[in-house]
Amino acid sequence: MDSSTMTAWVIAPVALPTFCITGMCIVYAMALSNGHVCPVSNWVYNRSCEKEIPKQSAPIACCTLDHIPLVSKCGTVPPESCLFGLICTLGSFMVILVGLLRYAQVMETYLQSVLNTAGLFSGWICAIGLIIIGNFQVDEVKILHYIGAGMAFPTSMLFVVLQLALTYRMAQKKHEYWIGHIRFFITILAFITLVFSGVLFIQESFELQHAAAICEWAFIITILLFYGTFAFDFGTISTDTFLLMLKTNQVCKSFRSESSMVSSRHVNSNSENIAMI
């Protein structure tokens, strides 16, 4: 592998949305075929299963609130819950990897930045939330599942906003501005779908909750597509990128230690002066 430029890192942001979107579609297909959720095309629901509705376009005889095809609902019951947990866990590690690569790439181009550090930590918090979501199903451990969702969804939105700001701040060439425009469109779409999914989810109407499920799917897909746009940036990542990141972190640590030593010496000298008085 070339030490100057490692274009293989381009695979990471492409693999993340490809793996997660494909995996979630398989989970949805499994849940649908097993009768655990109703299809996205179905908008008619029963309040109970005592009486069937003939207009329902579902493979199961009765669609209730428990069958609305939310992402979490699709991965609640075995066997699809096993695949759902695996996708969330592996996807979270891929999010951590892509976030670290982006952090190093921005540091090499723009040096140290508060936005860059905040983006790194927001992506990692999102990854922790994904692990919780995948391993604590909503019907079994609802509180922990919602805690994971509360960590993953807002921080993923924060991540794309911070990365959008960094994209425009670092842009110098025409194609870099075009990448920023693409990310701006994806960010706006992600924000709209996130707001609508949250607002519609708390409504009592089955139709509105079904719309919330569609918005939730759209939000997750747009966030994953945003990660995929990092393929445009990661072609410039090299071994020097990681060396610069490690060197910068070491400099920051040494500076903090020196500052603490200076402050402690200053406090000791003041104490000695007071004692002499």
C-alpha cells in the first residue's frame, strides 16, 4: 500500500450505508414475511384483533399498533431481532471508524478545531446509542431502548450539522462547494424527517404513527447517505494524516501538563510568600 495516499479508506464510508441499508431492508422483509409487522403500503389498522378490516393490504390477518413498521419494531422479535442487533453493533463500529477518519482528515486540512472535536464525540455518542438500540429491543426493555434512541437520533443530526459546517469552512475548490451543497440538501432532509417522525410518533392516530414510521426510515437512510459522501474526502487520507493526529494530541497533552505545572508552581510560590509575611 502506498504510504503517501491510502485510497482504500474510501471503502469505509461507502460500506457503512451499503451494509446498514441492505441489512435493514432484509430485517424488514423478514419481519413482514413472519407477520410481525404490516407493510409500509398499509394505512388501515385495527384497534384490536377482535374484528378484521377487509381493506388491509397485509400478509397478516390483523394490523394493530404493534404492527406499525417502525425500524425498531421490525427488529423486535426473533429471528429478525438477531440480525437487527448484529447490524446495529457492526454499524456502530463502522460509525466510530468513519468518525475517526473524518476527524483525522479535517485535522490534517484545517488543524485543530472545536467543531471537529465536537463532531467526533457526537458521532461516538451516536454509536453507543446504536449499540443500545440493537441489543435492547423496544418490546422487551423499552426504557433502555428509548435511552439509546435519545442518544443516537439527536447526536446523529448534530454530527451531520457539524460536518456540514466544516465542509463549507474548508471548501476552496468548486467541487468541494458542490459536495457542501449535496450535504446541505441531505442535512435539510434529515432534519425535516427527524422532526416529523418525532411529532407524528406521539400522536394517537394510527395513520400519523404510520407516517412517523416512514419518516423514521427516511431519516436513517438520509443520515447513512450523508456518511457515504465522505468517500469524496477520504481519497486524500494518508499515513501522514494519522501521524499528524497523534502528534497534535501529544502536543495538546504536553501543553496541558506544562500549564498545570506552571499553575501549581505559582500557587506554591504564593503560599511561600504568605508564609514569610
